[in-house]
Amino acid sequence: MMSKLEKTHVTEAKFMLHGGDYNPDQWLDRPDILADDIKLMKLSHTNTFSVGIFAWSALEPEEGVYQFEWLDDIFEQIHSIGGRVILATPSGARPAWLSQTYPEVLRVNASRVKQLHGGRHNHCITSNAYREKTRHINRLLAERYGNHPALLMWHISNEYGGDCHCEQCQHAFREWLKSKYDNSLKTLNHAWWTPFWSHTFNDWSQIESPSPIGENGLHGLNLDWRRFVTDQTISFYENEIIPLKELTPDIPITTNFMADTPDLIPYQGLDYSKFAKHVDVISWDAYPVWHNDWESTADLAMKVGFINDLYRSLKQQPFLLMECTPSAVNWHNVNKAKRPGMNLLSSMQMIAHGSDSVLYFQYRKSRGSSEKLHGAVVDHDNSPKNRVFQEVAKVGETLERLSEVVGTKRPAETAILYDWENHWALEDAQGFAKATKRYPQTLQQHYRTFWEHDIPVDVITKEQDFSPYKLLIVPMLYLMSEGTISRLKAFTANGGTLVMTYISGIVNEHDLTYTGGWHPDLQAIFGIEPLETDTLYPKDRNAVSYRSQTYEMRDYATVIDVKTASAEAVYQEDFYARTPAVTSHQYQQGKAYFIGARLEDQFHRDFYKGLITDLSLSPVFLVRHGKGVSVQARQDQDHDYIFVMNFTEEKQLVTFDQSVKDMMTGDILSGDLTMEKYEVRIVVNTH
């Protein structure tokens, strides 16, 4: 088994990938522009280009009529400058002739209305016709380019997402349910609690996907539909890669994951914990709303770190930043440009948290249509002299000095558990408060203290191994199967420290509540029984006393019956005043904490600082600094690669207690260093 500190090269490249989405198919009538592109690639210090993502109509302008010559030339031109190609399959947007000839490929929305041709990713994920067509064009691409020395990786489709409610998908859903429930409607009816509102099914044909027409109270149906959409999308993806695995078995395969903005939380359309098992490399498209007017730069950087740590942890290996913008986007409510220095800083944050690439959307700005104003390496002025191009070139020069960081790891002793199915179920739950559930935001609140103290964190899923961690934090795990409960019990019994919060362990994997009170194994672990959850209005406040300090409480409070646990904090007001709000409990070799209320950030800082001390959790490399500076590190057997990043609007003083080497300048640094606004310094410590 590979040591945690050995290098893992997610591609054969031993250098940082720098470049991005390149759409020469939009400029085939401008050979002068294509020639300029190659010159500008060298000037911008870019080396890797994702090609063909939306190029189906250029590759096959009519059914069975193929034009690959332009792509042949692009491969050769990129190869001539030592560049590499990430070749995309074109299923993300199909040509008009395909929609016209095979109308079954058109997606049907939840209101049962067939969509017209246009946009992108509006195809049926079940359509046999579309599966055959995508598999065929992918085979032709693999046959033609599979052995080309410039080919680095396959990029499958683009940002999979959305669902289809056509009759093909309804049939596939029913077949999926038959398999899941052993062809037993009785089992399904029980799992979905169908006697509610007289929804009991006595024939499979009666089951349909959720629809906004009429209220659907079957939460089990809703949950299973979302599971089905994930599985069916993976099935569509698996169909796409059949010829690629057959003809190019040594070329790694990825598809680009996403995050939901502006909150910057995990994308909710698909369960990426399942999808991750089917790709060789995790890649994702990062578009944080930098310089917004509702949070500090440091707060946003913390959220970016959380998403990075989630996507890195899905396969416990480096990931790729497949898309970001070097300047502005075109789809936020306000499309503000990155300020000078932010492109380098935000790029290095991705590297610090485990990326082996900085790839942009897009290389050259489109001249027309919806993305003509989206940021790009090459602007409409076609000039290497503008600010954005110069900042991209600086990122490239920096990455060229970081080749030894490629493949290095971020071993962590702390983990936070995130679960897509739990998120779906909790959002669907008709209880608590719609606006304040905020499941992923709550996880980020618990993550914050570790980010502020430069302590590495893995954001893991419920199927992953808990045993490598000293501390496992499980906020708001509303949906919790008995299997998950058993694994949490074993983790604690074997010496782990477990932290859980309010609104946890309420329902099983079918979204059915546990009867007879909180699950007995959870009661055993925590030594308590939650009796009820009080949901507060937004203006309501309470307070909690913890170690002689008072902390504000809002949104949620659990009324707790203490069995064998110890009270760590108590409520100050309301009918549960002077009762426990936070408890601790020794369970066999480990310890379990239950946080019963949503508390202010300062409580989490103080609470987790205590656990950091108790469990001897520490940064990879200690750099003393103030608030808003983040120090993140990657490691191999012999080195710590340390990224010191100033996510504030002011100069910041940082202190190195031991000498380190600046990887950009070669200078030896020690003692105090003043960092400018948005500055990043990258240093190496040799063990």
C-alpha cells in the first residue's frame, strides 16, 4: 500500500498543468487567430488545453459526415510547442441535426414538457439513440487520437447535471426501483411510507418521478429519484467511456465536478461520492465570488478550502482544477473582475489544498453568444500586454517552479463528514425552518477553526474509512443508516474522538424516523437522549454558558436528557434554562461530544481549540500570523511545501520560527516577514 507521503501522479505529467478550455472550432475561418493562439500560449506560460468540449457540430456537421482535419492540426500545433491536450467527448451539447433526427434525445422537464433544442446538457440521460451516438463519436476520437503523444487525458462531456422525466426515464426508474426493492412493492410501500395520503402503489406502472404539479409528500420517493438520477447519469457516463477504456486503457479519465454558488457549497444535482468511484481523477470547476459585498475575502477563502478538501478527499489523491476564471465570469449577479494579485493568490490556494493544475475557462474569449464577456486568458484585444494576460503569465511562471509539488499529499488527522443524501433529505424535510437548515454552511462553520489554525482537514463521506483520524466531526447528520451508526460506534470505541450536533440521527436511509427515541447505539455512544428540537425564529436568541464564558445561540436548540454523559455547557434561558446544551461522554476507548445548539463562531473556536490541544493536532509547519492569513502545506517523504497566503485587504506580519527556502526566489527566510495585500509566499522545509 502506498504511504500517505509518497507522490501520486494523477496524470503522467510531472509538471503543473496550466491552460484551460480552448475552442478553436469557433475560429476555423480565422487561421490568423489560430496562429496567434499558439504564439500566445508560449507567452502566457500555458501548457495544457481542454479541446473539443462543445465541438460536435464541427466534428460531425451532418450525420455520418466527419471533419477531423482541423482537430488534427490543433493537436499538431499544441504538440509543436511541447503542450498537452485534454480531449473532451462532445456530448455536453449536441448538433441540431441530431435533435431533429432523433427527437427522443430531447429532455423532458419535471412538468412533463419536452424541451426544445438549444442550450446545453438538455439531453435525456436514458435515450438509447443518444447513447449510441455518443459512444460512436467517442470511438472515432479514440481511434484517431488515442496514440497521439500530446494526448494527456480524457475529459468526459462537461458538468453533468439535471434530470429527465420522459417515458424512457420513467421506465428506467421503475426498473431501478424493482432492483433496489427486490421486485417487491410491499417493501417499497413500507420504505416510502405510502399509506400517508393514501399513496400506496399496487402496480409498478403507477410510480412516476416527482413533479411540481401537485404536492408530493413521499420523501422516500424524492430521495430515491435523486439516487436514481445519480446512478443513471453515471450509467450514461459509463456508456461514453466504453471505447476509451477499450482503445486507450492507459489514458486517465475525468469529468468536471461543480460547486453551487454564490454560497459555494457542494453541487446538489448529483452524489459525487458515488461518481468519484468511476473516474480516475477528480476535477472540478471553481468560481467563487471574490470581492463580494457580503463576506470577507478570508471567509470566502475558507469556503473554497472546504470544497477543495472535500473533492481531494473523495479519492484521497491530488485533484485538478479544471476551470476557473482569470478575471470575471458572465453569470454571477454582479460580474466583478478579480483584483490585481487575486488570480495568483486564488490559484495558489488550489495548489495548496491539493490541485495539480490551474486551468481556466476560457483560453480565448468567444466573439459572440452567451460567453463573449466571460473572462479569458486572451481577450478581444488579442494582446499579451493587458493586465489579465500578464497575471496569467505570472501564474504560469510560478507553476513552472512547483513541479516537485506535483503528486504530493495532505495527510490529515481530522475529518468532517459530508453526505449528499443527507443534504437532499434534510432539505426535503418539512420541519425545522426552511431558511436556517444550512447543512453545508454548518459544516463550514465547524471547519473554520481548523482552517484558521492551519490544521489540515479531510472532508469525507460516510463510506470512507474513519480509522485514520483522531477527530471525526459529524454535524447535522439527519439521515443516518444503522450501518453508519455502527461505524461511528466502532470509531469511538476504538479510541476516536467524535463530535455530533443537533438534528442528527433522526431518520434512516429510507427517510423513515427511528421509533422509540434516539437510536440505542447513539444513546450508548453519547450517554444522552435528545428529547426535542426547539426551532427559533431568525430574531430569536438564547445563550449558552461554557467554561465561564457566554455564547450566543440561534436557530436550533436540543433539549437533552443526560444519562451517563457530563454537561459541558448549559442553556441560560427559556423552558430548558440550566439544562445541558453541550455534553461529553467517555465511550470505551474514545470520547463523544454532542453540541445541542447552533452557536456563534467564537464558541467553535474555543471548543475546538480545546480539542486541538487535547488531541495534539498541529499544523504541518508552524508559521505565526494574524487573522485572515492561511498557511497550508503539502508533503512528500522529505519536504514540506508551505503556502503562506494573505486573504486580507491589508499588509500582514508573519513569523517563521525556523529557516525555510523561498521556492520562487531561492532566498532563505526566517523571523518576521511583512506580506502585502493578497500576497502569497511559497516556501519549502526539508525534513
